[in-house]
Amino acid sequence: MTEAVRFEDKVVIVTGAGGGLGRAHALLFAQHGAKVVVNDLGGSTHGEGANASAADKVVAEIRAAGGTAVANHDSVTDGGKIVQNALDAFGRIDVVVNNAGILRDKSFVKMEDADWDLVYKVHVEGAYKVTHAAWPHLREQNFGRVIFTASTSGIYGNFGQSNYGMAKLGLYGLTRTLAIEGRKNNILVNAIAPTGGTRMTEGLIPPQVFEQLKPELVSPLVVFLGSEACEETGGLFEVGGGWMGKVRWERSLGAGFDPRAGFSPDDVAANFARICDFEGAAHPKDNIEAMKEMMANLQKYAG
Ligand SMILES: NC(=O)c1ccc[n+]([C@@H]2O[C@H](COP(=O)([O-])OP(=O)(O)OC[C@H]3O[C@@H](n4cnc5c(N)ncnc54)[C@H](O)[C@@H]3O)[C@@H](O)[C@H]2O)c1
């Protein structure tokens, strides 16, 4: 049987692929014929230290299974070096999976600037640097797939993760704009919010569930989103434990007031239930569609 999702002659960078979810993604891309750059700085979950062996081990695993991979030990904050490594090793870059990540969980009252900055640096600046360095090559060849790793902690919030939630939902904002900018060059950009039993979630998820949330259960979606078979862009997917689903923004039909006559906080209070009522809600797909109700309100009260 021939498979639709194949990567012959395609080069994939997976950041933070020395363990956890990234390792599983790298192995599955390689199994499907991709040449893989296995990036990992090899530090701790808190973003301390560095160790080349994490990426090297995954490369050895891929090669032992007959696949093609090279290791890269740079930090994602040096994204240009990772992309250069892909070009030096394989001559091109087709898919970027931004997966590297750390945690510095603290309640907001105890949050220090260093925790805020480091989480921003690895997740947001790191993903920016790698993707920004790859972007001109993707444009040039009129093909590219980029996957960002968001989190339900960004989508829904999570106690003690103000820095992480900020970074993870920031990546979805980046996803939406790059999906728009990349479309005409066939660069499709999506985000996942995964759940997996990794060193990052060990001790946080009950052991029986942890065991079942295998990282490999996230990778088929990532590999599909990285493939030519994928036509989706700007999507956000929750995925884990063998289940996956798409997330979208929903907006209530809202309430309109007369912009010329003016309206008061009391008017807002009197209409607040209606403002928050999702009956018949809208799902604007872009900025223009999002503006429609506002423009209609202006028109309704225009002289
Ligand atoms: N496991 C989950 O349930 C879960 C949930 C939501 C989001 N995520 C996200 O998924 C991604 C993978 O996490 P994981 O659970 O596999 O954890 P993990 O700790 O096993 O993997 C993260 C990897 O990133 C690497 N890394 C960290 N900083 C780096 C840097 N500056 N440069 C290069 N590599 C670096 C680490 O060495 C590590 O191997 C992360 O972005 C994480 O925030 C995971």
C-alpha cells in the first residue's frame, strides 16, 4: 500500500526533539521518508544547562531504523544556526516544527522577571528566530509547512502558568498572521495544543493517565500538518491520548448602541447578559469578517 503522507527529498527541522513530544515527531517524520534535523539544547525542564546527548541519541535511533537525520545542539534562540545546519546538511528546508519548550511555573504574585523572560525567550523568541530564518527559503521554493506548539494553558489559562500561557497563546497569534502572509507561497502554518506524558508533565498528571498519554499519539497530526497532503492553514488543534479536535474563536452576536447619542456604563450593565449570550454566535474567519457587526452598527445609526 502506498501512503499519501510521504516526505522523500523533504527536510524537516524539529526543535526540542531530544525527548518527549519532539522526539516522537522526529521519529515519525523520519519513518515517512523525511530528512530530519533533530535540534535539542539538552537542558533541564527549567531551561538550565545543556547536553548534546539528547539530540545525538534520537539521531542514532533514526539511523538505526534506516532513516536520515543530523543532530543540532543550538538553542532555538539561535534559530539562524539551526536553519543553516539544515541547509549545510541537506541543502534545503521544507518543514519547521517549533516544539522546544521549558517551564518556570509560579503564581503571578511570586513571578520574577527572569521566569517571565526565559519562558518568553525559549517559546516565543525561539520559535520566531527559527521560523524567521527558514521563511525566505520556504517563500523561494513556494512550499513550506510550519507547526507551532501552543498549549491549553494558553487557550484556557492555568494557575501558576501566566508566563507560559502568555507565550503559548502568543504563538497562536503568530500562527494566524503567518498563515495569512504565507498563503500565496503555499506556506501553511498551524498550531497544536498537545497533551503528552513527558518529563514536563511527570508528577502533574496522575501516573495511570500519564502512562497512556504517549507522546507518539500526538505525532501523526503533526506529521500530517507538515505534509503536502495538508491544505489547512491557521488552525489550532488540541491533541493527545489518541484524540484530536479543532479549536476556533466564537463571538456572541453582541449588542449595539447609538455611537452618536452615546451610552453609559449602566447601558452596558443592562445589556451585559446579551453581550455575553452565545446563542447563534458568529465565527469570524478574518479581520474583515470580524468588523462586520461593528460597521453595521455604525451604518444603522448614521445620519
Ligand atoms: N507534554 C504536554 O502535555 C504539553 C502540553 C502543552 C504543551 N506542550 C509543549 O510541547 C512541547 C514539547 O514538550 P514536552 O512535553 O515534550 O517536554 P520535554 O521537556 O520532554 O521537551 C522539550 C524539549 O525542548 C528542549 N529545549 C528546551 N529549551 C530549548 C532551547 N532553548 N533550544 C532547543 N531545545 C530546547 C528540551 O531540551 C527538551 O528536550 C513544549 O513546547 C511544551 O511547552 C507540552
